Amino acid sequence: MRYEEMKPEDYRRAKEAAPIAYIPWGAHEWHGKHNPLGLDTLKAHGQCLALCAETGGVVFPHVYCGFQTMKPHAGFDCTLEFSKECVQLLAKEYLEQLADEGFKVIIILMGHYGHMHQEAIKEVVADFNAKHSDCVAWAFPDYEPTADEGFPGEHGACFETSYMMWFRPELVDLTRLPQEGELDKKAEGVHGLDPRTNASAKKGRDGVNVLVKNAAPKIRELLRNACSRS
């Protein structure tokens, strides 16, 4: 499923069987002292692999390019902030290149939750869909198909930490957080349920299962509709 690990013939075979391209999109960003700086994108990559296992297709490498990050928003270091123009140009180029490759459905799964970042990518997707009749793109934050079932969006807290505990447990170290008292959101950059008492690998696994259950049928429907127009 991983483009970067495929031989050409394996890539062609996967694309022919299910012409769906997945792009895990995130940011270089602070997610608390206990989480890796690449959390958004590592999370989205794991989620894309889970979706691809259900629908078929190809998962492309992580894209680290975030707008409206914790640097301008709250002054955190360890974070790279890119311009809206850069994010949009990169999204546009990806969509056009993947359409040229013959994919019928392109999924941009956004692990970074900045509202303006999401809107920037969605604007590009809307323009792309208006211009193409035989290929369709869908960009959405990972919490969109899961929030109604108890897995909302937050930052570095219970759910994002849980996803990391499921996908990459060796990268999570809760002992780096203060062990007593309430977390200072401004100091820790953690917004949401306290990960010290609420996060678990099981929650991460359950969130992934809800994502696949709710998003995979729509992706299959997008593929059927795109193929019927070809």
C-alpha cells in the first residue's frame, strides 16, 4: 500500500485494482512534551493505511506542510509555519499529478486541525473538482467522520495521544508531562481531555475503527461515481 516501498509493477497493479490515492497531510508542530513533533502526519499516515486496507489503493508518503500552526497561534517553538500560498500550491500540484497518474479518487486526510489550513486545502479541492469530471478529490480532517461517535478533534490531548499510542507507542512518553495538578494549556500546548488519565492505545484503535467504518463507504461511493463518468 505504501507508494515509496512499491516496485513499479506493484504500484500499477494496486492502482488498476482500486484507483484511489491517499495523501496523509500534517504539520511540523508542537503537540505537548509527551508527543512527537510529527504527530499530525504520523497519525494521518496510519489512518490512511487503515482506510487503504479496507478500500484498496495506494498511500503516498507523508506531507509535512502546515498553515496556522502553534507557532503564530500560541508562540510555540519546535514548529514550522508555511504560508497559505505554499500549502495551496503543493495541494494543487499533488492533485494534478495524481489525476495524471490515472487515479479516480484522491483523498487528502488532514491530521492538522488549523481551521484556516483546512479551508486552504478545501478551496483547492473545490477548484479541482469543478475542473475534472473523471477524477474526484475529498479533503477532510480525521475527526470529521468520528466526532459524532466520541472521537473529536483536539490538540495533543487524549485522542491524538491515543492514536500515537496505537500507531507508534514508542514515541509517546507521558512521564514528560507534570505528574500532578491540572495541565497548564498555555504552557503545555495540550487542549482537550487530559491524556495522563484518559489516553490509551485502545482508544486509538477504536477511533481508527470508527474512521474506517464511516469514511470507507463514502470513498467507495466516490470511486463508483467517478468510474461511471469515465
